[in-house]
Amino acid sequence: MGPGGSGGGSGGGSGGGPAGGPAPGAGGGLRKLAAWYRRQDTSVKAALIALVGSLLASLIGLVGTLVVVMNAPDGDSSAMTESPRPFPSQSSPPAGGTAGGPDSSSEESDPPSPSPSPSRASLSPTPPSPAPTPDAPPDPPDPTLPDPPPVEPPVPAPRPAREQWSGSLTLDGSAGVRGWFLDGVPPSRAPVGDLAIRGAYEMYSNYGLAAWTGGGAATRQQCAALLNSQPGGRGLSVRVGDRACFGTEGGRVGYARVVDAPDSQTLTLGVRVWERG
């Protein structure tokens, strides 16, 4: 076979490759992309899927917008392209007027009065109304003072005890009658009685006897309180100047002071006996 035949055969073989099927470069690129996608992590695959989905959604929205614009009616476009209406000419006379008259000339020479612009006060925002002040709390009621306690009547002072008898007595221990009954007026002698002498310089009473050490002579109340605080006392050794309170068989209270003691068996007393309270 000659050179022309081989050249034609080779030329026909080389020229039929591209025309008979897809280019080998495009298929190789898709295979590499698929192999790269399979090697990715799940998170990367999900991100790629989301990206492709958002691109498709944007493309669909753009196509829908183009369809709406292309299908819009003619009236809308003419309304959008309509030119603004011209202002009326100032040279045309007003209706009912005569051209060239004095009124028309004055109207033509005077410019139209501008519309009043809104004042600054109307443009300024309205200040907020002040919040209502709360009502003042009501005055507290006057404090009620408690009723004063009832005034108790004063306790009357005790009446001074009435004196039944007072005088001087002698207690003689050498005689058979060594004492005195002091409930009667005047007192009477007794073997012991209400007040007597027993032993040397010893004053004795069957109905209570206690030494008085307060200042001055004792009162009936003081003697009664002293006898009640020292019940059971009967004998008391005394000297001149000593004082004592005593009780009687009839429930009376008395006071005695040793005035003299000439010997151990004789005592001279100043005595006072009060009536029963």
C-alpha cells in the first residue's frame, strides 16, 4: 500500500476519535470529583449538599422573578412611564376675567402666595405628658391616748391610836405580887399579870415582850409591828433607860421605859397602854 493510503488511514483514524465519543478529559474530571467527594467526612459532605441546595434555591427564585416581570400587563408599565402633568401657565387669565384689565394685570404681577409652611412648633415632637403624681397618703389618724386610770381615793391616814392609860409603875420582886394587870383603868396589882419582874433586873410578860431600839418613844403601830416580828418573847434583862414593847391579856399593846432600878428586885417604869385598834 502506498504512502497516500496509509496517510489517509491514519488521518481517518485520528480524526474519528473525537467525533465518535466524549472527550477523555471530561470523564476523568468527573471521576476525580466523585472520588474526592467519597473521601470527605460526613460533615463536609453535608456542607456541600447544603451549599448546592442554597444555590439551586437562589436560581429558582431568580427564574421566578424573571417570569413575573416578563408577564406583567402593559397598563402597569405605561403607568410607570407616564410623565408628570405640567403646571398651569401664569399667563392665562382667570376664568371670568377680561384680558388687559386692571384686575388681571395685578393678578399677573403678584406671585402666588406660598402655602404656609408648618411651624417649627408643629414639627417638633410633642413632649411626653408628665406622669401623674401619686396621691399623697392620707394623714394618719391622731393617736388615741389610753384612758387615764381611775383615780383611787386616797387611803385615809390611820387614826392615831387612842391612849387608854399612862403612868408610873413599880415592879417589886420581893413581894408576893410582882406584876400588874394593865387592861383596866387604873391598872391593878397581880401575882404576874401582864407585866412583872422575874429574877434580877429581868422584866417579864406572858403575852409578848421585845426591846425597842428605835429613836424616841415607840407608837402603837411600831410596837405592834415589833411584837409581830418577834413572837414568843417573854423575858428581857434591862437597865435604866432601856425600852420595850409588850402585850396584854386583853389584846392591847403597851410601851414601857425603865426609869429607875434601886436594886436587882425593884424596877420603876414609865408605862403607856393603848386601846385596841
